[in-house]
Amino acid sequence: MPSDVFPALFGALRSRLTAQVSLSDSSTTPVHPRPLAAPSRVVFSCASDALLASLSASDPSVNQSILQEIRADACSNKLQVLRHKRLGMKKTREAKRRQLQRVDALAAAECDAALQEVTAHDQKLQFFITETHSKAKARLKTLFFECIAEMKKALIRMEGLAADTTEESESMVI
């Protein structure tokens, strides 16, 4: 069965790790590796649990070394995740800043366009008002002169009528 192979493999790996840890811990103290125990028939849920159990049972320094590596890997992974989050947040901030700049530029362009439109409309309105005023002024001037001409005609008629009336009244009186 393939599950019987793992305890033997982990036992060999444990003895190698024990030898390496003992050499690195103290070069003066001779360490005699313990003889390998016969592979047990304990079934583990995963291979890493079997490895950890076999390594922990043989030598506490190996167990400490494994735990330190696990902690270092966990810290390294956590730092990597935090760096990744920070980079993501930085990219998000930069994207928001660029979006805000685009919105500001768009708003400024729209304001400029609206201002130009209002200015053009104001100029057209001023031209219309000026043109209408000059036309109205010219028409009023024409009407004024026509009124004066009609008044002169009426005055001439009245003077003619008054002269005729005066002649008739004088002719009646004599």
C-alpha cells in the first residue's frame, strides 16, 4: 500500500534532519542519532502531519527548528500578503487620484465650454438689442418727421381756412 511507504520515507528524512540540526547546533557535542523505530501503522490525514509527528518524536531540536521555519514562513507569507495589500491600496489610490484629475479636467473643460457658450449667446443678444434699438430709433425718427410734416400740412390748411374765413367775415361786414 502507498500509505506504508510514507512512514519509512519520513523516518529516513527525520534522521537526516536530526543529523543536520545536531551538527549546526553544537559541533563539539557528539550527537548519536536514535535508531529508527519500526514504522507504525498510525494513519494520518495528510502526509505533512505524518512527517511532523515522526520528526517531533525523535528530537526536540528538530521540532524547534521546524516550528521556527514554520513561524518564519508564516511571517514571510503574512509580510508578503501585507505588501501585496499595500501595493493594491497604492494602485487603488493612484487610480482614484487619476480619476479625480480626469473628472476635474472634464469639469474644467465643461465650465470653459459653458462660459464660451454663454459669452457667444450674450454677444448675440447684445447685437440683437443694438440692432433692434437702432431700427426702432430710425422708425421713431421717421414717424416723428411724418408727424411734423402732417402738423405743417394741418397748419397750412388751418391758415388757409382762417384766411378764407376772415375774408368772408370781412366781406359780410362791409
